[in-house]
Amino acid sequence: MRLTVVGCSGSGPGPSSAASCYLVEHDGFRLLLDLGNGAFGALQALADPDTVDAVYLSHLHGDHCLDVVPMVVWHRYSGRSSRRRVPLIAPAGAQERLQQVYDSGGAPLTDVFDFAVTPVSALLGPFTVQTTRTAHPVECHAVRLTAHGSSLVYTGDTGPSRAVVDLARGADVLLAEAAQPEGDDQPRDLHLTGRQAGEAAAAAQVRRLLVTHVPAWVDPVAQLAAARSVFPAAELVRPGVTYEV
Ligand SMILES: [Zn+2]
Ligand SMILES: [Zn+2]
């Protein structure tokens, strides 16, 4: 399985990265995890949009879903789309929400996407998919992808969560958000600090931690150092970089 970071800027696009989007490939199947603002631009430098086989949205905050809109425009008007409908997995209500974002008249997006509500478990192309609710103000699902004996877990957005640790247990790679700077007045059930991302990786006994979703106004080096203080096998992801899982 190969993971390519399309965008990793937390909570919105930053000066050097789009918001959340990860391309996961195995056996020629291409899955996008999230499609945050700016990501559809960066995607075009990494993959032909027509080759995206499915889209998984962890939740409906703008930094994880807004570039569904330019993807619809591309499929409808670029003349380069093969017009096969793309499975789009997302929390309930995504179809209506994204339709409204696209156009207040609310034309259905079902000519481009085949919407499905996030399952607890499913098969998707070569991947076994398992999900769990995270600790976040809106419905958000962490996801575990398994293929050919390798496993990747992506937290989406979450505060400290026993359910996410359980989902990640023994995974090869935990791609974890670390949006929250260290401090003593951390809001509950919103985001992880670097240290908390490290603690989740240690508790789940994963092999490797990839730290992501650091907002442009938070020091990424400090987030990584805090994660490494409890889980040394951690690194900070960078846009455009591919990681073997
Ligand atoms: Zn976010
Ligand atoms: Zn969020």
C-alpha cells in the first residue's frame, strides 16, 4: 500500500500545503482520504483525477470536504472525465450538504458521485475498511485500511479517543492529526496535541506514526518533538511525499 500526501495543512490550507487529502493506492486502485480546500489543485500534480476510484470523507468540516466541489466541476466540464460514477463514502447528510455548497439551487451531484453512508466495515476495491467514531464536535470517522497484510489508520480529526486507539491497534502506520499546541487549556474532544498523538501511537502499539493536520499557525517542529517524546518512531508528513505502508 502506498500513501501519498496531497495536502496536510490542518484546519484549512496553508502557505505551503492544501488542507487534508491523502492518496492511498494498492493494486492499481486509488482511494482519496478526505478532499479539503486546495487539495484538488495539488492532486492534479500527482494523479489524473479520472483515475480516482473512490473518495472517503472523514467528516464534513470544510478542511476535509470542500474540494469535492472542483472535482464535480472537473468531471462535468473538463472533457477528460470517463464519466464513471465515483463512490463517495461520508457521514450521513453529505449528499445534501455538498450539493448546497456546490450550488444553492441544489442540483444533485449524483451524476459524478455514488454516495454511501460511512459503514462500520466494508470492502472497497482491494481494501478492507473499518471505521470508528472519533471525539470531535461533528460526526467524524477514523478509518483503518488493510490490504495484503498491511494496515494504515487515519484518525481524521479527533481528541484523545479510546475507540481510535482500539481501531489502530497493531497497525503498520498511524496517520494522526496533531492540531493542538501544548498548553493547559485544551478544549475537550476536538484535536490532539503532538504528545497525545504519540500517546495514541504508543497505546495502540503501531509501528510508525505519521504526524499531520498541523495548522499554519502552529509550530510543526514542536508538534513532532512532543510526539517523539513519547513515541520515537514518528515523523512529520510533507505534501507530495509518498510513504510505503
Ligand atoms: Zn480538520
Ligand atoms: Zn474537523
